[in-house]
Amino acid sequence: MKITNIRTQTLNAPLKTPFVTSLRRVNALEDLVVIIECDDGSIGYGEGAPTPQITGETIGSMIACIAFIKPYILGLEIEDFDTILMKVHTLILKNTTAKSALEIALYDLKSKASKLPLYRMLGGTQTKFSTDITISMGEINRMISDCHNAVALGYDTLKIKIGDNPSKDVERVSAIHKALDRNIKLRLDANQGWTAKESVSLLHALEKQDIIAEFIEQPVAADDIEGLKYIKKRVQTPLLADESIFSLKDARQLLEMQAIDYVNIKLAKTAGITQALELADLSKSFGVKCMIGCMLEGPISVAAGVHVASAKADIITMLDLDAVSLLASHPVATSIQFDESEITLSQDKGLGVSFE
């Protein structure tokens, strides 16, 4: 099973509504699909979402990265998997989303060669999952309306985007909490929007109202490690690190400092599946649970995330894989079936990718 060609194409799809966070506003999906072809006719598919505000990558930089790596892995056998991965990760630094797209395609091929779904090749057995859904940042009435719409569709866990104004954020969360049934779980995501002191003040204001979210995600700048520790010591609300963790080294530092309660794994940050699995294992060694999340990604990379969740279901206990549900149209079919908040894995080999 020799690699004979690697090519890319863009994947475009409109969103149902704009995706708004403290970092960006997006109206449509524009991802890069990586297609690896082999001499026996096998094809592996990978995907990555350019997120320059977080990973520093654009569609153009991802294409350039893959073009740079391509000549070094053409002609190699998929069976020599570890050598291929070593080249992907050592020939060029960073470029984590581009590497992730390549890795996903390689894992797709390897599991197809094994005649297994990817999750089974990785040792997973779980096939049914629940995900939250993101509520974009905006005016309070609109956010409450979006929350009610999500609950009506069957979601019982909502991820609320905040972070542009601490005092307004308190108003938003308080109003949303009052408007919803107590059985609805709230996750808060500030996307690095606050300082450590603002975070503590805001969370205390919510906690005094008996509003304790399932977690607060990345309230401070990615490099503010001491800020995370400062917050964790002073609030009841669990703290989840996202942008602060790209590598195992990043995670180990935070875990050893006891600066966080949860780890958010994203393939676009871990440069693919290999390090995502290792990050789950590292978190488990510290007794810390994980969430697996996504950027604003399409069906291929979200499917890869679900397969990873199955492989590490004992430690990845939370899913934030709602990106496909945010799309107005689905241009690609995969091995995952979405029924709003419920996700089911099929028995298709690999990732089960087919373009409609």
C-alpha cells in the first residue's frame, strides 16, 4: 500500500447562523481537505480548519506545509506508519492543523488496510455519544432565544460563548441560567477574553447566584499559566484549559502545577491523532478528565475526533463536537451519524468518507 499522490482541495459550506466568539466572527466553513492516494486504489481523507487567531494557520499556509512534506513521504508504504508520522512531525515545526489533516488521512488509510473502523483499530468500543452545542456570543435576548432553540432540538448541554465584556458576561450567563430549566448544563467559554482577576470576580458573582457552570474554558490568555493557577485556587467553578495546551509539554506543566481541572483535546492543536491519544493518557495518569473539542471543522475532522473519543472513552468524558451541526449543508458523508446532540459511529472501514 504505497503512497502515490497527495493532493488538497477546499471544503466550503455555509453556517446556519454566524459563529461569534471573543476572538472572531465566521459566516461560512472553509476547510482544507487532504487526499492521500495509494497504488492499490485506496484513498485516505483528512481535514483541517484554518484558525489563524489560535493556531496561526491559513488555508494558504496549510497548503504550503503539506506541499513541503509531500515529497518526503511519497513512495512510502502505509505499513511503515511510524516512519511516515516521524517525517510529518519533524520536517517542519508547528503547523499543527496541517499536520493533523495529514495524520487523519494516514490513519484513515491504515484502518482501511486493517479492514476496521478507525475507532476499533485504536481499541475503542463505544459507538454512541452526546455532544454539547455552541451558543454564539451576542445580545442577551438573542442568546436566550438560541438556547431555547437548542433545548427544543434535544440538547441538554450548552456551551455559552462570552469574553468580550466581564460585566456584560455576568448579565448574559445570569439571564440564560434564569431562562432555562435547571436540568440544562452550562459550559462557559471566554476564549482568553479576561484577566485572571476579572475571571475570579466574574465567577464569584455567578457563584453567589448559585450558578456554577460545568466548567469555565480558557478565561485568560493562552500563555498566562500563572493566571490559570490563580483562578483555580479561588473559585468553585471547574477550570478547563484549551488554547494553553497544544503539546504534551504544555499539558504536563499545567497538570504538575495543579492549575486546571480538565484538559480540552483538539486534533488541530495536537497536530493530529497520535498526540491526542498520548494527551489523553497523560491526563489519565494525573487523574484529570478530558473533553474533546473542535475548531469550526467539517465532517471529516469531526469524525476523527469522535473515533478518538471512542478509543479513550474512559478519560474523554465530555464532547464538544458540534461543528457539523452548525452547518447549513453537509457536503461530505462519514462514519458518524448526527441526530442533533446524539452521535453514532457506524461500522464503515476507516472514517467512512464519501463526497456527495
